Amino acid sequence: MDHGKKALKLGLVAVGMFGFGFALVPLYDVFCDITGLNGKTATSAAAESRTMDEQRLITVEFVTYKAKGLSGDFEPSVRRLQVHPGEMHQVDFIVTSHVAEDRVLRAIPSVSPGVAAGYLRKTECFCFQEQPLAARQQAVMPMRFYVDEALPGHIEVFTLSYTLYDISEQVATRS
């Protein structure tokens, strides 16, 4: 095989790899939608519930993580809550800065099992927007939610987790 054909084939392989990498994110989203993995929650406020199912109790667990290198504390006000589907609740998340500079933070939510994400309705959440945090300060960030009454009966417990990221550098480069 001459060098020209080999170079052409290698070039086509490189273009194919680039195309696959570009298509991977939408393909992953479709895969997650089909399988119920990677419980992404809504990124905007839901309407408030009008009905409540007092016959069912759902346990909602709250877990927080900080991205690597983020100095400070990030905790929910409660670790576990028993809720009736349709019943409105508020959980506060407390973040404390241990650094001498102001920061801009972003919280990314996830729900497990993933299928439950479609039934978690947040009417207010700190995760909907960037959160400024002054140097060495503490902030209380509320999250108001209810569980949709249509939550499948076999789901009795689900976990809502937030990972907190420092996006100060990205915000500074946008300005």
C-alpha cells in the first residue's frame, strides 16, 4: 500500500473519531433517557402541586459533595426527610467559604435512582443559577420541592445529591 492511501485512511479515521466524540454527548443523553441512568433534574422551576397523596410516604435523602480543590463546607440542613407526594418542603443547604477571595459557585444536581428525577419538582433551587459567595462568609441556599404524585409505587426512597463547583474563573473570563 502506498503512503498516500495510508495517509488518507488515517485521516478518515481521525475525522471519524472526532465526529464520534462530537456526537457522544447527545448519544449519552438519549441512552440515559432510555435506561433511566444519570438522574438529571429539571433546570427551571416547576409549578406548585395542587394535590397531596397522604397515603404514601417517600424518603428523600440529601447528599452533598464538593469538587476537588474547593475549600469550605457544604451541607444540607437535614440528611433525610419523609414526604407525602404533592406536599411542599424546603431544605436549606449551607455553604461556608474558608478562602480570602470572593467565589462564584454552581451546584449540579443528580437523583438516584435516575427514574425518580422525572418526579422531583423543584419550585425554587439554588442550582438554577450561579451563587456568589463572599470571602470567609456563610450562605444559606434554599431548595423548595415536592414529589409528583405520579411517582411509581415501587420507589420508596430516592437520593438527591448536589456537587458544588467553583466557577469563578469561568465567570471572570466571560466578563
